[in-house]
Amino acid sequence: MWIRIGAIKMSINEIMLAVFLLNIPFGYIRGNAARFSRKWIMAIHIPVPFVFLLRIFSGLNWTVIPLLVLSDIAGQIAGGKLRKYNFQLNIFYEI
């Protein structure tokens, strides 16, 4: 059985939300890495193929790429802020 391109029917809002949520854990990891280190670069680039596949399988064309990039960046920033907020509250050290 072949996977048909455009088999998933999702709106642009659903895809943007999925991209945002996908990037939060990677932004969380990136928040602890030294800038331009291997870990930092990997945390930024690992979700990109998944975003590409999500866009292709949803049947959307290339015109939505800027919106997905913005969602990607927003998820990375939110994950980094979440890490900073967790360490300020010492949530992980109380257990």
C-alpha cells in the first residue's frame, strides 16, 4: 500500500499548532545548550524534516512555509522560556 501525498486533511491552523507543539521540547533542550554548539544546532534542526513531511502530507503548497517557520521559531522560544522559568522556580530540584 502506497502513501498518497495529501492524504492528511489538516487546516493551516492545525499544522501551525502541531509545529509549535513539536518545537517546544526542542526549544527546552536548546535553552540549556551553549550557543552554536552541536547540541544547540541539533535542537534547532531535528524538527525541520518532520515539519516538511507534515506540510507535504497535508497537501499544502510552498506558500505556507513562512507561517510554519514563524510557528517553528515561536515553539523554540516558548521552550527556551519554559526551561528558564522552570529553573527559576527550582521545580526539578524539590523532588
